[in-house]
Amino acid sequence: MEEKPKYASQAKHLREKYVRFSIDFKPDVINAFKEKCKANGTTPTTEIKKFIAEYLSK
């Protein structure tokens, strides 16, 4: 009997409900952004999502 991966249902849900959005940055820019986020106790993903939500609410 074939064993399913531990998070197979979670991965299926993510593929059905979410879309990836890729952005290219110069390494020095993304590293500075990551460091600034870390210093502020947050993550780059959180900050980008907050920006998008705020932008859409205008």
C-alpha cells in the first residue's frame, strides 16, 4: 500500500486556494529588506502582505 506524504491534504489545499507571486530583487536589496524585517521582529512575507492589504484598501 502506498503511503501518502504527511501533509498531502494541506499541500492540495494550498494548490487549490493560493497562487504564487514571484518577484526578482537584487541580492543586496533583498538581504537588506530581510535584515530590516528581522530587526523589526517581522518577516518579509508579512510585510509584503501588509503592504498589499493596505494598498487595496485605498
